[in-house]
Amino acid sequence: MKKVLALVLVAMMALGMVAVASAEGVKTYKVGVSIYQFTDNFMTLYRNEIESYFKSLETDSVKYEITMADGKNDMAEQTNQVQNFITQGMDVIILNLVQTSSADVLIDMIVDAGIPLVLINREPLAYDAEGKTIDEAYEGILNNPQVCYVGADARQSGTFQGEMVAELDNHGDINGDGKISYIMIEGDPENIDAQYRTEFSVKALTDAGYEVACLDDQVGNWDQTKGQELCANALTKYGFDVEVVFCNNDAMALGAATAITTAGRTVGEDIYLLGVDALEEAVQLVKDGEMTGTVLNDHIGQSHTAVDVAVKLLNGEAIDNYYWVDYVKVNKAYVDAQ
Ligand code: BGC
């Protein structure tokens, strides 16, 4: 009888030990990620890298359970997702806002739930309903040690676009009339990246002393099909007067490239085309001379920074409120040198 009891005890201990090993030996962190829209080309690269980088950081004792949600460019949808993340007890949330002007609502919800927050890609600069900037608002970014923003300063990307035009032999003035006539195809106007790129691409030219003329400025909402349509319309309307096509991102520039070819125009000869992101297809077009330049929007650097800072927050380490990743100018000389 004693023997049997001893055996049972040993068996129980063994079982107990196994349970302890799994309960105490492995820590699984729950990470909620909400992306403003899965169909966005650039954010697809970004979110895939978030997942694979988290996986690469896993060890025998630390695991990350990632829930990736599609905001479908719908603020109500994203608000629901954040509510679910809170109910599910996420240990950290990474948030790519659908609507930056409502950032305070979501930040407050997450902060009140005591969950650390990493905002990415869409910088909440807009004013809240009471007219305060997000940093002045209750629990904004700067006022909170558990909240930060990881992004790239879009002024730099716009400046690089303008500089690539200024650096051309004719400085973008193909017809020699003393001014650079351009069309602008903008991303989502609420997005600070779109606002800054629109402003700073042109500012780089005027700061360098060149005269500019805006023939057309339209919103393409970051979308390739829309970019193609807007560029085609402008080419029909303004023909060879269009010397430079500025697109706030590469998706729209890829669309514009198609419109340019369809209109029988030739990049580098009778028109110039600029984008931002350095998507693989765009870099190929730069290499082939079918795009004048793009700007590397470093999704690897940004996603890794976002994950690294999320891990710091999970470990209870102190963080900065802002993390900036540099853009890189990508013209033919740069691509050929790679
Ligand atoms: C990228 C765009 C993208 C947008 C999404 C920007 O930084 O350049 O391609 O659509 O972020 O917010």
C-alpha cells in the first residue's frame, strides 16, 4: 500500500512539475495590432514585418501571440477592435490609426485600461474636439510614459522628392519656360504624411530658387487605381505642359506610370515622376528609368523599432515618446549603386 501511495505521489509530483514548467517556464504576451487598412500596399509590408520580427524575437521562454486586425479604413470598426483588445486583456497594443483627428478617444480608452500603446505610421497631430493638440489633450502622447509614436518625418520625404527634381540637369523645367509645371497627387488629406509631402516637395524647389506652377492638385487617397485615373485626366487636360508628377506615395506613382505610358509620354524625356515608399515595383521602375525617383519609407526600420519599443514596454522599461526613422532618397544613381 505504501509503495502504491509513493508511486502515486511521484506521479503527481511529476505531473505537477510539468504543469509548473509550462506555467512558469514560458511567458506568452498578448499583442493586439490594428492596421488602418489591410489593402494598403505599404502597410502590408509593414504589418508582415511586425509579425515576422516578433516571431524572430521569441525564445523557449518568451512567446508573442499576435492578433492582427484590419481597420478597413473605418473608425467605428477600429474602435470596436480596440474595445475587443481591451476585453481580451492585451499586454500591449500597436495602433495604426484610421482617423488621426480622433486619436485622443482611442488613446484614452487604452490608457484608462492600463495597456501600453505604440502608435505607428499615422502621426496624431490633429486637434481634438476641444481644440487641443493631442499632446495637450488628456493622456496624449507626451504626457504619458506608456504611450509613444514611431514614424518617419514626412517633411523629409517631401523635401527629398523636390531635391531629386532640382538635381536634374534642367531642374524639371523641360520646356525651358522658366518654371516647373507640376501636378500633385495626394494621399489621404487627413494624414500628416500627405500634407507634409505635398508641401515640402514644392518647398524644396522654391527654397532652391526655382519658380513653380501647380497645374492640378487632387486627392488619390494612397490608391494605385485612383493615381492612374487622376494622372490620366491631368495629362489629357494639360498635355505636354505637365513636366513633373509628384505622388505622395508609390502606389499612386505606379498608377501614374501606367497613365504616362498610355498617354505616349516618356519619363526622363518629356516628363518626370516621383513617389515615396520605395516599393519593390517602384524601385524597379527607377532602375528602368520609368520613374525619376522614390523615397525609401523604411518599413523594416519602423516595424522593428515599433516591436522593440513594445517589448520594452512589456518588460516595464522606460521609453521615449517619439521614435523617428530616416527616409532615404532613391534615384537612379542610388539604385545603380546598390
Ligand atoms: C505611406 C503610404 C501609406 C500611408 C498609410 C504612408 O507613410 O507612404 O504609402 O499609404 O503611409 O498611412
